[in-house]
Amino acid sequence: MSDAVAPGLVVRGFAPPLRLADFRLIAFDMDSTLIAIECVDEIADVAGKKAEVAAITEAAMRGEIADYKESLRRRVALLKGVPAAALQRVYDERLRFNPGAERLVAACKASGLKTLLVSGGFTFFTDRVRDRLGFDFTRSNVLEIADGALTGRLVYQSWGDICDGAEKRKMLLVTCAALAISPSRSIAVGDGANDLPMMAAAGLSVAYHAKPKVREAAMVAIDDGGLDRLLEVVTP
């Protein structure tokens, strides 16, 4: 089954509406899904390297670079020497939530869902987004900083150094286990190829203004409008 519920909104494999209360967890990608920018590209812009970094980002999100970890290492290496203060500038001046993001997160929380922010981006941004929207869980990458500047490397954490597609899926499943719920009671929202593993593991997969491969694989595709259009097919 594949039907346009309304212009710019497509569902596959089920007949809407579903109920938010039937789910217990919603997981969001951050860059270009929950927020309107790719943070690594905007940091690179400060260093005058946006075109080079953005080209790698675009290829990785389309799935044209099979090794996401290597693509991120390449991009982060290009940030070497960028003042750490650039991170705050990007957050203050450029980071904006996508339309409907705050409404959708609030509706999910009001319906009793836990919220997970899982990102191939950086803790500098995910921590702040978590605090603003009240997310319950996060996983993302740590930029190494020394002498007030980025070193071009990522910090190794207890689970690894890069949150790629496999790690996003693992975090979704670990969070479901911690909540004592089946993954079928989770929703995963993303836009890029590295979101596909967690979207495949969730009970409901949602593509938001996504790359073609992601849109084709998702049960819900939001092609026009805001994130809160999910509430047209999964009602509070």
C-alpha cells in the first residue's frame, strides 16, 4: 500500500490514523531533520571550507559513500584549527528548528512517549537541543578541542568514537530494552542514509524531506510542510 494522504504526505504499509499512545519511544536524527542545518557544514563555513565539506556530507547522506565513519573523519579533519568559539556562533546565529519540530516533540511527550536524539553530529549541539526540547536520551559525537581550537579529530567515548548508522540502530534498540518495550513500539525519524538502520528497526519509520533512498524505504514520507505533519497520520 502506498497512498498520498494529502499533498506532500505519503504512507506505505498501513492505513492511517495510528495513535501516538500506541508507541512508547520516538527517535530523531538531528541535522536536516530536527534542525534546518548540517552543523558540520556550517562550522566549515567559518573556516572557508563549506563547499568541500558540504559535498562530502551530501554524498554521505545520499548513500554514495558507503563508509559513513570515514566520511565524517574526512570532514572533521578539514575543521582542524577552527576556533572553538565558532561552535557557539553556529548555534546562536544559524541553528533553527525545522517547522513543526517543537509541536511534534511536545505532542509525543504529552502522549507519554520517551524521546531520543541520535545524531552523527556533535554533542555541542545535541546537548543544547536536548535541553531546549526536553529530550530523555541522546547519542552523538564529541569534537576534540585543544588550545581553544578544533584538532580535526573526534574523542573516543565508552561506546566508540563515531555515531554512524549502526550505532543509531544500536542506540534505538538499547533504549527500547531499557524501557522494556518492543522496538515495534518505537518511531524513528530521519532524512539521510545513515538513518536507514534505525528506521528499519523501528515499528514506524518516517522520512522528513529525505534523500530518495530514505524516502522510498520509509513508511511515512513528509515531502512538504513541517515535522508536525506526522500528527496527520499518527494522532495524539
